[in-house]
Amino acid sequence: MVQLFKFLLKSTKAPARAHFRPSFLDTLRLAVRGGHGGNGLPKYGGVGGQGGCVYFVAKEGLTLRKVAQGLRDKRVAASSGEDSSKASIFGRRGVDQRIEVPVGVQVYDERYKLIADLNENDATCIVAGGGTGGCTGTNFLGRPGESRTVNLDLKLIADVGLVGFPNAGKSTLLKAVSNAKPKIAAYPFTTIRPQIGTVEYSDLRSITVADLPGLIEGAHANFGMGHKFLKHIERTRLLIFMVDIFGFQLSPRHPHRDCLANIYALNKELELYDPTLLEKPSVLLLNKMDKDGASEIFTKMKPVITDLASGLAQCPEELRPKQVLKFESVVPISAMNSTKVTQVKSQLRRTLLRLAEKQFLADEEQIKEQLQQRVGLVGPKIT
């Protein structure tokens, strides 16, 4: 009986199978503590060494899962400063703790106040300062280092973000245009974590595309896993909205909506989550155009799709956005058709190049204005 009990107890502690454990990690909580300051020496006026600090450094090629694996107990502490002594009047500083994190991490404190945004390689931030060493101002007693819990929130950095409802064909398109290998099936929610693929061109240029899991209504209020998915499109340069030309029905309990209603619904979700996302350049892909009847639906809805504001009066009130999207282009495609996929790749590159040119001209104009202000010129602007 005792042996049976031990066997059952041991089986309950077995780790989860590998395919049940999520491979993608975009949030991590760590307890960090700076080193304690060293004590001073009153007899000789000695000053204790300052405690070491804990700081993060952003590095390319890292993932939060690798960071978590390197910090099993999720605790990071810097060493204390050296006490002052006759042999060393000024105590040595404690050793700092350097933690490398992925590029794109935002660091928040316990109250979810932003501490730092590490969106560039080698960007650094101190998350826990060391305590000051003992001196006359502290009665020669070293002070404790800063101690707190920080939350690391990873937001993917990609050129293009794929947005749409489940089963719209986003994963099929990502697999066709890039080197990614997402799960594809004939049912919704096959993508349960963000995927990033690289689109490579013959002249060796490349762009990155992020496929986000399908949204549901209420994603802006964190229904489903709304915030975990929506946050990843904040740093993309271009949004691709992918919609099934025949519409979408989440389940038998939900009503079927045509493609136009789905466009308005996606517009509404992004507006409620963060209205500034609607200002991002966007492209609309109407998928499954190879099926019978698709061309007729597109011809009928094209005038409204190209000018969403004109159809707001017919849009259901619960889906009606205050600000509508303005698409750079509307592209009817079939994610299963290689010719159409090639056209999408070309369209993505042309759009990104056009956006880069606009940004370059805007930056150039801003530099001219700054130079004009510095030299105090009066008259026509510098050209």
C-alpha cells in the first residue's frame, strides 16, 4: 500500500509533456534586488562601497524563454558593497548583475508603470539600483539596495503584421510567402501563438511578417487572449488585414457576417484597443477568391470596401467605428495560388518602399527646419 501511494505521488509531480508546454513566451516576471551598501568605518572616516545594481541589456536573437531558462528561480540579486577597513578606507563597489533580454522588451514595475522600452540592440536600463555605502550622512551604515518585482513584456518587431479573424487564411499566406511553418488546418484557432516569417527576394532583400492568432469580438477588452495578441501589432510598420470574401462565423451560436461586416468589426476592435493603430499604413487582402461566386461578391462590395466611410450608414451599430481605415491598396487573392502569392510579395515590397520614401522626405524636412532654427536665418527656407 505504501509503495502504491509513493508511485501515485511521484506520478503527480511529473513534468508536462513537451507539446503541452508553450514554446513562445512574451511575458516574464522577475524579482530583482540591488546590492546592500557596505558599512563605513567611523574611527577613520572610511566610506563603504556602493552595492551593485541589476540592469538589462537588449540583444538580438534572444527569446524570453531563454532568459527564463537561465533564471530558474526568477530572482536576480547584485552583490553587496565592501565594508570600509583600515586596509581599504574606501570599500569596493559591489558587482553588477547584467541580464540580457530580447530586443522589443518593455519593462514595467509592480504597478505596471513603464520603466524602460528596450527596442534597439544594446539598449540598457537599470532596474534595481545598489544601496549607498556607509558615510557620515548615514551614520556610517550602508543602505539596502532597491528591491522590486519587474514585468518583462515582449512586443514583436516586424515589418508587417497579419490581422484577421480565425480561419481567414493568414497562416496559409505566411507559409506561402516566407520560411515560417505555422500549423494549418480547416478549423479556427489553429494559430495559438504569434509566428514570424521572413520573406526573401531575389536581390537578397528581406522583410519580416508576423502572423497573429485570430481575433475575436471583445479582443480589445482582453476577451480570449486579446491583449496578448494585439500588443504585437503596435511595432509593425504595415498592417495587413486578411478577410474571407465569403464572410466568417465563429460558431453556430454566432451570426454569420459577410466580409464587409468583418472589415468593420476588425476596424472597431483596433479602434477600441488603441485608436493610433488606425493611423498605421494598411493593406486589405480578400482571400479565397478562387472559389465560385467570389468575383460577384467582390464586384458588388468593391465600391464600399475602397471607401469604408461611404458604408457606415448601413453598418450595424455595434460594429460601427468612429474612425475608418484607409487602405493603401485592396488586393483580391487566393493564398493557395502561387501566382497570387507572388503578387502579394511584390505589393508588400512596393508599399514598404513607398512608406520609407515618405518617411525619408519627412525626416529631411524636419532636419532643414532644425538647421534653420539653429542658424537663425531670416528669409526663405533652406533647400
